[in-house]
Amino acid sequence: MQSMPDLSLYVITDRLLSRGRNHLEVAEKAIAGGATCIQLREKDATTRELFVIAEELRGLTREKGVFFIVNDRLDIALAVGADGVHLGQDDLPLPAARRLIPPEMILGVSAGDLQEARKAQSLGASYLGVGAVFMTGTKADAGEPIGLKTLFSICHGVSIPVVGIGGINAANARQVIEAGAAGVAVISCVVAAPEIASAAREIAGVVKQALASARQKGD
């Protein structure tokens, strides 16, 4: 059986935004600042290069006790023994992915509305990456932001964890958690920061407080 990871601060690597720092350095510093989950996202590497990067990150995350997820590439996730893979709406269909992965592997899926979210859940998604919540320049194909109202409807319309993504930073992360998200996925506000660990620490603190407040309200 799969064990659901702590998705509260989900940091996605991006070599183009990292100020010349490689994936391993970014991940090390993000984890030092409180990242609970690292996703490897790399669009331009060859399969062999991506495997080498993923192996390094798998070693680091295993040592630090942090969950490791590979974006898009199920073959790489399986090859390095990642904790999970994250698939977009145009990637390998969920039923096919579910047939290929071991039962303990986490399967994340991107969703932009409640219909996509419920379909992904019905097909076996472990968690959802929902957004873009706010305006973002990180992903060219992110489209118009869905906003907090749609995020709220998705979080309360499915039973699996939801991670908000898109334009999230320390100033608005609390709103994402208050909408019902289990965590925030961030790229530029951590990866592109001059001091990655400090940036991660700041947003981790906001998320931790917001989650604690949400739990108190639920008691």
C-alpha cells in the first residue's frame, strides 16, 4: 500500500530559473529550508542525463527522508525507485500508468477544474496538483489563473489531497491552505531566490501555521 507523503511544501526544480545552480544544489537547499517533497522537472535533458540527475536526487531525498517525485517521466521514476510520478493531462493516461507502477508508488495528476479533478480521482490519482491558482510566468501553458474559489471547490469536491500550484509565494500561501489545500507547490519563489533555504524556510513557516489553524478549526 502507498503511504501518502507530506505535501505541505512541494518544491519543483527548474534549471532555467535556478541562477546556474543544478538540480541537486537546489534540492539540498530547499530541503534545508523545510521542503517536504521534491519534484524533478527537466524538459531539456536527454533520457540518460535525466536518469543521472534523478539518481542523485533519489539518493539525497532518501537520506533526508523527503519524498521524491519525477515529473512526466514514468520510466525515469521507475528506474530510480522514486516515491512517485506526476502526470499532466496530456501525459500517459492514468489507467496505463496505474498498471505499470508498483502499489506503493504515488501518482500525482494535474487538474484545472472540478471535472478533471474528479475524473483523475476515479482513475486512481493519489493526489492532485491544481492550478494555476494565481498568475504565473513559470509555465507558458498555464493559462488563466483558476483563482481561490475554484481551488476551494476542487479541494472540497474530492477526497484525495490537493496541492495548489501557480504564482504561490509566502504572501499568498496561507490563502491556498485556507481554501482546503494540503500543501503548496512552488517553483520560482524558492528555486529562483538568491537564498533558496531562506526562501523555503519563510514559506514553510507560513504553510505550517496555516495547516495548524485549519486543523484546529476542524477539531
